[in-house]
Amino acid sequence: MTRYKVYENPTDATDADGVSRHSIAAVVEGGTDEDIAQAIFINKTPGCGMDGDETVEVVDPINGTTMDVNFYRPTAVPIFITVGIHPLAGYNTNTIELVKFWIAAMINSRQIGDDIENSFLYWAAMTYPEGNPLLPSFSISSLVAGIEIGSQSGATIAIAFDAVAQGDVNNIVINEV
């Protein structure tokens, strides 16, 4: 498994994420369906419901009965970013590519269901591996992001409980201003 998150709804009503009452919803990236289903089967409590759009039949090793185990695979949500930067002392032609790589890597380090805040993107841009946040080689004049190119803004990007933000250097535009 690469990333996973398990939500529990112990209440008598469906929760805000749509998780059924007295159920769990496992969202799992990576691994085989069979290994994930087996891990959920072994670790869940008896009588606990399971939500998900993936269903795998598991055989109980104790009594030989079968049970359907449900879970979700996360939906990838591409993040599109446009950054305006003003070069300062120490800036060079590699800076743009390094910053793009680092922003994408930092987005991909987020967990399932984690929103993407604009302040997080600023931080990622300013702390790229070759940079020095105490003596930056550029300043950021603007930064907008969104899940579509035409819908970029400075607002937080909400990521659903069963989704994960996806960073890609090809979706990041850096303009020198």
C-alpha cells in the first residue's frame, strides 16, 4: 500500500462524508485488491459495516464462510498552479524547474482527503531543496491554484474524503514578472 485512510462512523446516521452508520470506509492507494480486503477483514470488528465502491469476496479461515469486503480506491485530483515570481540575487535558469518539481512532490506527499491550502503551496515553492528560505533567490508575486485551469484562485482546494491531490510539473506554470 502507498497511502491509506480509514474513516469510522460510530453514529446512528450517515455522516457528512456519506459513510454509513456504524461503518468504516477504507480508502487505499496501492496494493492488490485481495491483500487490502484481507487486511480489512482481519482488522475490522465483527458486525461493522464497510462502505466502498470496490468489493472483494474474502473466505473466513476459521469457518470457511465468505464475506464481501468493501473499500475505496482514491480518485486522483490534478492540481493546476500558476506562480508569478520576481528573480532576486542567486536566481538561475534551473530555479523554475526545481521549484515546479518540489511543488509537485509536496502535493504528492499529502494524505488522502487532505485539502490543498494556498499557504502550503507558497511554503512548498519557497522551500525547494536547492533554495534557502532565509535567503531566497526569488519572491512570489502571485500564486493561484485549482482543479481546472480556468478555476484557479487563492482559495483552499477541497479534496473529498475518497480522493487525493495529484501534483504534476506539467500542471505548474511559473512566470517571471
